[in-house]
Amino acid sequence: MTGGTAHVIGAGIAGLAAAVRLAASGVPTIVHEATSAAGGRCRSFYDKAIGLEIDNGNHLLLSGNRAALDYLGRIGSLDLLSGPSAAVFDFADLKSGERWRLRPNDGRAPWWLLDRKRRAPGTSLREYLAAIHILRAPENAALGQAMACAGPLYERLWRPVLLAALNIEPSEGAAALAGAVIRESLAAGGKACRPLVAARGLSRTFVEPALSFVEARRGKVVFGDPLRAIQFEGERAARLEFDSGEAPLKREDFVILAVPPWTARQLIPDVEAPDEFRSIVNAHFRVDPPADLPPILGVVNGLTQWLFAFPDRLSVTISAGDELIDRPREELASEIWREVAALTGLPPELPPARVVKEKRATFAATPGQNAKRPLARTRWANLALAGDWVRTGLPATIEGAARSGDAAASLALQSASAQKLYAMGALR
């Protein structure tokens, strides 16, 4: 970027991924964050109610999430992820009391399906093979139009997995997004779907090393300074207007807007973006987990959907939690804990707890909302979009956010190359 500066607006994972990529390429980068903390929906904070540092959500990566893992490798925190050495997924049925473990083999050929002990109980090989219909579904189809959303396999595998990935009742979700999840996980073999978690906290793993990486390479991070407007002139963004004042843009400068879709709609004329959202509820309990509890436990036939065991706490994630948003936190904590106690054998008395509600956690992953996702490239030559709501081909996930940041950074670097050619006279 010939003498230019990259302005990254927003310090969530998409913005940080873009900033890290640009800083690594030697581009002077300024990250502008409206709030007092980076990370967006992927961060940690100290909670007085339970006396622990907790994450605002439980985010699971898979070993095939190449963009997210490349990002962590670049900032030097890849070794902070923990998980089993092979793809194993433990499940429990709160209604029947059954427990099982899915164990895909490493290769793409799914020979593990031939062993009923490695499959969900009560499921047949034919049911698994029927998933090919998801991969062939039309772009505008809902999952309920592409497959039968009922039966043992759906209830014990597809629904819990896709509910977590899409954050919407799977039958209503976009079949194209469900297909992308399956294509990049189970269909890619066990090597691609080994579960990984940030056991030492999201901020320590995803956020703090990224800020240090950018600042160590002539970058700057500014907190508490919201962007109020972008002034355009012709084909370019000409000026950024922050609370603290105006920032004129030179011809060589580039802007990456990595903000939520509702903010992007306020800042950019006529941008199309998702406008329906779904909630996620997380509950954290300060208690020592039983030694025999799996690090991650999928739960069916209960309010609890996923139970995470950390060294100092147990955490529960409930996706598509719109109906829970208005319920009192104390009532939710008690109901969730009764299920956790039943799953773990811990005493029924409620330990110190904190319920975290994210009302607009993700865009609603319906076919209609998926069609509203814009490309990273905009009609302005020096402005790109980033975020898990941008068109990545994936649902709103950390992997999708990291890919969008990479795509926006690539556009900035292409612009830098064009500017260099312009300065040399080749494009005059």
C-alpha cells in the first residue's frame, strides 16, 4: 500500500483477522473499536457474580477450520487450543438416559459408519447416506425441503450439530449453509472435525495476541471511538467521521468495515445485509467438573444443548434461544442446573451462576437472509466489508468471520498493488 494506511473499523474476529493479515504484510494498520474492549462476541470478562473470568460464549472450532487456525498460528496462540487427539463426540439423552460416542475415522471414506458402535444408537447406515441430499440442495432451499427433519439420526446427530452451527431450528435453515457445514466436517473425514476449544479463555487465545501482533508491526488500536459516518466522493470513501473528529483518507488509504450488519446499514448507502437475527444463551457455573466428564457433551431432549467442562467451571450453550431471552436469569440458571446435575451426578443445589444472553448473536440463517449477505467487495474502490454476516458460504461462525477478514485484507492488498502500479505510471 504505497504510503497508505489501512483503517479497520471494528475489532471483532473479522476485523482482527484482517488487521493481522495486513500488519503481517507490512501495511500500516489502525484498528478503530467503538467499545472499550476488543473481541466482539468472542471475548472474555471477569464476572463478580461467580468470581471467575468467563467467556461471553462457548465457541467450538474444528481441526478443519483452516482460516481460524491460520489466524491463531499467525498470532502465536495455536497451542492454547485443546482437544482430543482424534475426532470424538460424546452425547447424552436426558429423556432416555442413553449415552454414546460418535467416532469418525480420519479418512474421507466413512468406514466408521459400518460399525454401529461408532454411530448414534438406533440409527441405520441408510440414514447417514441420505445426507447426500443436503449437499445437492438448491441454493434457495430450506433444510426441511432437502431432507426429512425427523427420526433417530436427525434428533441424535443432525439437529444438535446443525442447530449449533446455524443457530436456527435446522428445518428452517438454509440447506446450502447446512451442506457447507457437513461438507467441511463429517464429509471431510475425522481429520477435519476434531473438536478444539480455547480452554484458557477466548480473549487470551483469539484477541490479546492479535492486538499485540498488530501493535508490534507499526499498527495502532484505538478504543472507545465510534465511527459515526463515512463521506464518499465519486468511487471512493473520502473521509471517516469519528466521535473524536474527522480522518481524511488519502488516495492510498483503504477502509475495512468490520461492524455488525445493523451498523453497516447506517454507514453505507443502500447496502443490503441480513436484518433478522437469532439469540444464544450461555450459562456458567462455578463448580469443579467431575473427572470423568467429557470436555464437550452434546445433549438431546433437554433445554441444555452443549455442556463444556473447564477446569474451574461448567458452561452450557443454548442456540436459537429467542424464547429464553425474556426469562429471568435466576429462573434459567436453576432450570439449566437441574439438567447439568442430572448429567453429571453433582449435587442439586445451585452453585454460583451467571447467565449471558446475546440477543443478536447471529443473523437468521434462513435462505432469504442468506441471500441478503453482501460480498466483501463494495462499489467503492477503497472500501471492503468483513464480518460473519458477509457472504462467506458458511454460517455465522468464527471460521466464517476469519475468512471474511482474510477476503477483505486481500482486497486491500490488491488495492495496494494497483496503487503501486499507478505510482509507477503503469495505470495512467
